[in-house]
Amino acid sequence: MSGTSGDGVDAALLETDGESEISFLGGLTLPFPEDLRMRLLEASQHDVPTTELLRLEKEVSLHHVEAVKLLFEKHPQISKKVEVLGFHGHTIRHVPNEGLTMQIGNPWLLAKAFGVPVVNDFRRCDMAASGHGAPLVSMFHRALFLDVPHPTLVLNLGGVANVTWLGQNEEIIAGDAGPGCGLLDEWAQAMADLPHDRDGQLSAAGKVHWETVEAALSAPFFEQPLPKAADRYDFDHVDVSRLTIEDGAATLCAVTAEAVFRVVKKLPDMPKKVWVCGGGVHHPILMKMLAERFGEISNVDRRGLNPDTLEAECFAWLAVRHQKQLPLTIPETTGCERSVSGGVSAFFC
């Protein structure tokens, strides 16, 4: 898959029954060339000509092919046993309140390259069932954290922050909490000519402007209960333009941490522990702010999981569930009217 930050393609190998038997066999990230990354971000934020979008789709798909080839080269014996590929693609639009979503990626290019079925188009079935089409990682989180003390919380810090709350009696509640690292990445790129706030160098030197945090969190989205979903660009109203570069970065970190904390406070019980995955685990200031609010938080690598490839592993798992016609989403995770098994299989004959 390619995340909303547009950094590159994450690819992973998984052995699984699509339920609780899950073995992690390796993963990697293949960065996008800078030109392709910038064009992807442009298409995600603005309307671009159809021909340009089609060219982007082809290039992104071929980059996925290269990522899988590299993964197979690293694990030649395992790669011979691969039976199915899960292919999320790159999200160009996600407008849940209108039932709209678009992930670009040509699954037949992968099916031809590797000679196995490619499961893709994971989100639109859920949206046809009146779901938000996101987050799709929640069921995977539940399978991975069955044996920890509950209630527990799994927090995925990507471009958007999403949470999976797991209760003591097998309850699950999930949804998007607010901006993840997307706004902070954009700020670092625009104001400091950095790809992201590496090691928290900007935010560590800044001070939080709490008036801006409260203004940001006064938007209607933050009052809605879970489950709910958002597009990365639904939070463009968050305005730190009058702040210094460093104060703006610190304030955006605080918006993310406070949004997560406030949505979790509305859940039936506060979690005993918070497990964090996604790119945000590498941001020390954001992790510090979360720890100040929740107490004990842990990188999922403490459970032997890779925070950077966990979402790619999720789509491998979801591909198997699709083949077995098991639910990918349920009402408690996306707001769909009933449990649905989404996805489409592409074969190259």
C-alpha cells in the first residue's frame, strides 16, 4: 500500500488464515521518487486532468510491482508460496459524508507480474453499505491484541490518526480521531523545506499555542462519536500560519494528541494501555504528548510488530479474508449497516 503521506510503497509478507493465525515474514518500504511523490500529493489535494491521473495510476502501480519484486528477492523461498496479493493503492480522495472514495492502482499490472490473484478496491463495498470506508485496520488490530489486558487502545498515526478500542467483553469501537502526521508533514515541507519534522527538531524548539488548539478542535468533526472517518485534508481549517515555524509544529502535535485523548475519553472505559503504530511512533514530541495524557504508551515493536509495515500486513490479511468471504468491516468499526466482506479479485489470464 501507499500511505497518504506519499512517502513510498510499503510491502509485506504474511502467512495467515485471515483470522487469528498470523505470522510475519518480512517487509520493506520502497520510497517514491520526489517527482512522483509531489505529483501524488498534488492530485490528492487538487483536481488534476484525467490523463494525468491515469499516468499517475500506472506509475504508482509499477512502483508497487517493483516493491513486491524487491520483497520477493529478499525472501526467495517464501515468495514461491505466495497465493494472493492485497493491493490497497494510493488514496486520492476520501469523502465519507458523501460516500465517495478513490484509490488509484491497476491490479492487473500486479496480477500479470506475479501470476496470482490481486485483491483490491477494499473500501467501496463498505461505503455502499452506508459505512465510512475507514478505518480498515481495526479488525486486524483486534486479531493482533487478543491476549493483552483489556480495555486497550491501538492508535495508528498516519496522515490521519485512527483508534481501535478493545473492551473487556470483546467489544470493539473504532474510527478516525483527527489529524495524524499529515498537517505536521505539510508544515515542515512548506515552512522549513523538510520532508517531515524529523526527530521532532521543529516541534521540540516550539511552544504550544493553546488558543489555536482549541479553535482547531471546535470543528464539528471532533464532536461526532465513533465510528467516524475523515479525509486527510478535512483538517485544513487548522491554522497555525501566524505562528513561528517551531511553535506551529508544536501546536500541530498538540492538536493531534488532544484530539486522540478527547475522543478516547468518550469511550466506555479508558484503556489500560495504548499501543502506537504508523509513522508517528518515530516522532518523540508527539509520543511525549500522548504519554502525558494517557500515561503508559508503547510502540507496537514491543510486541514484535513492525510499526511501519503493519498497515501493509493488514491488507495482506484482509485479502485472505476477502477470499474466505469473512467480514472486513462491521458496524462498530466503520458505521456500516451490517458486516460486509469487501474487495475485488483481479486475475490475469
